[in-house]
Amino acid sequence: MAKIERLNIGAVGLVQETEDGRIRQIGLTEEQSNMLQVLVASISNGSPLVQMGEEYDLVLKSELKAQI
């Protein structure tokens, strides 16, 4: 079975919105993560990707529960 680990700080990951509106993180192996980094670098050559503003940040459910 493939080993899934946390992303390195600054690495790009994948998320998916489900039909019921949930946001789910997609697990990647180290090799898949490296391939994704290469893909993102290549598609941002001509037109750099833009990091969204703070108002678009995703929030962990555990952080929301702690605020209640």
C-alpha cells in the first residue's frame, strides 16, 4: 500500500468538492506530489498562478469546533 504523508510547507496539494458541498483533501504519494509540483510549475510558466486572499482560506473542522 502507498504511504501518504503530510505535504511540505509551500507544496501544492489537491482538494475536491463533493456533491454535498464538502471539501475533501486528496492523498498523494511522494512521487505523485513531486509530479504535481512539476505540472503546476509548467502550467504557471506563461501566466503565474495567484494565491487567493485570506477570505478564501479553507478552515479545518477541528479549528471551528475549538472556537465554539
